[in-house]
Amino acid sequence: MLPGTTLEQWAVLQAIVETGSYAKAAEQLHRSQSSVSYAVAALQQRLGVTLLELRGRRAVLTVAGESLLAQVRPLLKNFGEIEMRARGLQAGERTALTLIVDSVFPKELLFAALRGFQQRHTAVKLHVTEVLRTESEPLLAAHEADLYLITQRPDDPAASDFLLSVDFVAVAEPGHALHAVEPPLSAAQLDAHPLVVIADRQLQRLIKAHPASLWSFTTIDAAIEAVARGVGYGWLPLHRIQPLLDDGRLRRLPLATQRLRKTPLYLVYGDESLSLDPVVATLAALIRGVCSER
């Protein structure tokens, strides 16, 4: 059974409510006031329900009208997005964008950039995949994404932009045996205890044959939890564990040398031509912007 009402009629009703009058709605929709009145009258007649009433000079929804329009508003929004996407397809614009992000990239910066992008390109779907450092190189070689935020810099420096460096610090939970050793800690003293590392599954297979005592996890969150629970010590991203350091659940280790490891992150285009794509360029500019303000 086909619907007896149309999205056009509901859109007219919404315009009247937003502007407060039939005349202003007609002006906004570039239609005659009589056609606006007719659309709402036909809608009410079809539904058998009064949707609008006048309060002074302002047209407002009845209780029934408020309830029904609330259900229709998402449909109007979705339909508008479909039309925007169709116009984009007609103009040759992309409708989706893929982004591969190293898992150590600060989430607050990533989400700030994504919010800005969504506000500018509401009809573009964004697919984001998090990867570990060791996974980025084959994905980059395979051109799996439009944009990459990764630690692996391509052979051609001109094909990438430096964004920021992520600081890693060596930490253990307060009760760990390493905190009882007279500082500064040497490499030999560290080697006597399990080291928690972040590794993909392929690297985990290689770790099995490693002579050192390594405990490997495939996510940063799991590695952080393991260190906080006393499984071992680890080099962890400072921005992710700062709250644990502040409340004493983790403590930095007093190393003899190299107390800080810096991991650079780069913005890389999946293909050189993508830098000329306005949609991809928008996201790239937003990412550069949030990183420069950090």
C-alpha cells in the first residue's frame, strides 16, 4: 500500500513550524502562500488529524502534530541527505572516504577532525580503521585507504606530512619489583623482568622465538591494563596513561638512559592524485589543523 501523504507535504508543515507562519514558509520555500496552505490542508484531511493551530499570529503544532512531525523529521533529514548524495554523484564527487589510523594517534585529535569533517560533508561516509605500527606498511603498499595517519613514512618524503610525535615512557605499577631496585635502572636489570609489548598477530609469531621474556598484546588498551595489573613493565604512550600516572596506578621507571621514546606520525595520501580531491583535502587540512594546535 502506497503512503497517502508525501514528504513534500511534511516538509511544508515543518517550514511553517520553523518560520511561525504560512507567509514566511511560502517565502522560504519559494512558493505561493495558497500552495502552502493547500499542502497542509491536504495533509490534515488525509490524516484526519488537526496538525496546526494559530496562537495569536503564530502557527504552532497541536499535540498530535508535534508527535507525528517528530517521527517524520528523521525521514526528511535522510531524504535530504540522499538528494545531496545524488547531486554529488552527478557532479563526480566521492560519497565515501577511507582512513587508516595508527592506534597511538591521539583520539581527542582524531575525533575533533572527524567532527569538523562531518559538519562540512554530511553526505560522505567515512570508514576508519585502526592499525598497529607493524600493520601500516603492507596496507600503505596495497593502497588500502585514501588517507593514512601512520608511523611508517614512505620512501618519498614529499608524499607525506609530519604531524606530531607521540611520547612513550617506561612504566610499571607501583608494587613492581623494578621500583625496589636502586636507580638508575640498567638494561640488564630491565631484561630480568617481563616486558609488555604491543604487537600484531604476525609479529607475535616471531616473538615466540625471542630470547627475552616478552608478553605481547594486540591492543594498546590491553597492554596498558596488563602493565597496570603488574604483568610486566612496558613502554606506553604518555598521553594515554597520564591519568594512571596522576592517580598513582602507574609509575615511571628511573632508567639510566633514554627515558623517553618519540614516535613520529605522518599524514600520507593513498595516491598522489588524492591531494587534489576536495573531500580528501578537507579531511587532511582538518587533521593538520588539530595537530598544529596540540
